[in-house]
Amino acid sequence: MSYTYSVFKDETKLDISYVPARLIHRERELRLLEEFFSFIFKTPGKMTQRVIIAGAVGTGKTALAQRFGIDIMKKAEEHNLRFRYIHVNCREYRGSLFLILHHVVSAFHPNFPRRGFSSEEMLRILMQILDEQDVHVILTLDEFESLVERDGSEAVYKLTRLQETRLGMPQRLSMIFIVRSLKPLESLDPSSRSTLQSNIICLDAYTQEQLVDILNDRVKLAFKPFTVMEETVNLIAELASSEGGNARLAIELLWRAGKYADAEGFNIVTPECARKAASSIYVLAKKSDLAYLGLHEKLFLLGVARLFKESDRAYATLSELERAYMIVCEEYGETPHSHTQLWKYLQNLAAQGILKAKVSSQGQRGRKTLISLLGIPAEELDKTITQLLGRK
């Protein structure tokens, strides 16, 4: 197939490893990190610091630490300070303190032998290298809980009490520990735990409004102008919000939606592209679940599917969906149920994660209920419900 047109300007800006220059809704936490480690420039070698960053999946923990690392490396260069920021994912090294330390040492000596040393010896070798090269380091241990689960209190004690064995010598190694939850740290002995929990930055899940801001920022970076509909961004934010405010999922859905637009030859990323993206990651509405719905719930959903398929919209009012349902009822020779009954159907379908209803205060006529279709493309839903109903 020959290449024609793409909605993307630079899709690498949606890669999981990309660290944006500006962390939207994490500015305060970034400033706090900078303040915790400001001593590096004021009194290098006089003290060290330990900070925990805690938050659920998709709250920006890794991006926060990496953005801080990039910024502090640049600042150290401006101050002519010999400094390194090193980021290690503990899970990639099976939670082994030895393998983690070997990776850090290899950052200074790439061909350092992997055998013949204990973790204590690797720690001493690392500090010797830092002394010889007069280097200060911030070591970030991402997914730190995997190290705690495997090597426990002893490993944490070795890391956090290191400077006590170097009395009178420069303090060179500060640390950032990234965890999803503080609960795994409760398994540590009191001595090890007390050395950790002094500076904690807890990241709350992003709200739907915050996800919209994050997505709009990535749209500007990754897509050509005017190729992503506002309703598409809002729908993706709603989908990610329903999954715990996961920004990583939101960005993944945005990228996939763009890919579906390119595959279909569209010059714009529609809400239907977003629904296809969501259905490719996780299934919110299975065919087997739809089969157990009542007749008029199926008729109502068929009306929903057709309205969204034909309009390229992300949201509709209940009155609009009620009209679409009435048309379907006429087609199938059924007497439409009441508005009150349709509201009950809506509540049931929302409880199953197929539809979502939210109250909007926009507009001059006051509050109204907006309904969106989640996680299943309107075209696929139309086809599935039609097959379940059978043609009359």
C-alpha cells in the first residue's frame, strides 16, 4: 500500500519513553523535588537526600523523576559540577540489588565484570569510583517495591546507611525511590523504614479535566493542526478517567486512535477512532454480555450505535438517543417503552461499562445529561446488536 497522508506530525511524542519539556499538572511536585536536592549546588558533598515518589499506574511518577533528572543534569553542567543522574527500573533487574548496582557501576565502566562480587563489594566499588572521579550522583530506583520484595530490609539498610561507613568523606550518593504504594514498605524493619519515609511525594490520580489538558498538549506536539477533534480528546480522557485517571493509557489511546485514522485514510481523528483504539486495548462490552440484554435494551443500544456511527460525535443527549430508539422500534415493529424505562436501561448499561452518562451544565437551558459510548466502536456495536436481534 502506498503512503498517502498521515494525521501525525511527530508520533514519537506519544511514545512511552518520551519525557515532555513541560509536565502538566506536576509542576508543583517538580519544584518540590528541585528544592529537596538544591543542596547539591549550595553545599556539594556535605549531605545526601532520600525521596520517595508514590502513586498509582499512570500518575506520572517516572516522567516526573526523569524530567527532574534531565533538568538537574543541565543545571549541573552550567555550574561545572561533576554530576550524574541514573535511572534504574528494579523490575528489569529482577529486584536484585547486585544486578542493580552492577548496572550503575557499568554506567562508569561499561565492561565491568558481572561475576565474582557480592552486592556489598559492588556498593564499595561504586563509592570508590565516585570518589576517584569526584562525581555526585542521584540514583533513582523505579518500581522499588520489587527490590523490597526480593532482598527486603537488608538491601534497603545497605543503601540508606551507606554514608555511616564513610565518616569524614564526601557524601556523594542521593536516592529517589519510586513506588506504586507505600504499603510494601511496611514489611521493612523499623530501622530501614525510618531512613526512607522522611520525604514523600504522593501523586494523586489525574482528574478527567487534567487528562484533557495533558492530551491537548500531546496533540499539539504529535499531530498536524486541526486533525484531532475536541470530542475525541474528551472521550479519550473519559475512558482513561474510568480506568483510574491513567495518563499513560490516555496517551496510548490517543496514539492508537491516530493510527486507526491513518489506516482508514481519514484526515481527522474522530471519536469512533478512539472507540476502536479502546476496544483494541481492553474489552468493556463483550458479545456474550450483550446477548443477555433484554429486547428493548438491545433496541436502545442499536439506536445509540447508529446515532454515533452516523454523526462522528462522542456525546449525545438522552432525548436524541430516545428518538434514535423510537426509529429502531418502528423498524422492528415494537412499541417504544417510556422515558422512565429508558433511563433505567441507561443506568444498567452504564453499570456494565457500555455507556456512560454525565451531567453537563453547559448551555443556556441549564443542566443536561450527556451520554457516551465506551470501549466499543459504534460500527461494531451496530453489527453485533443487529445479528443478535435478527432481521424482521
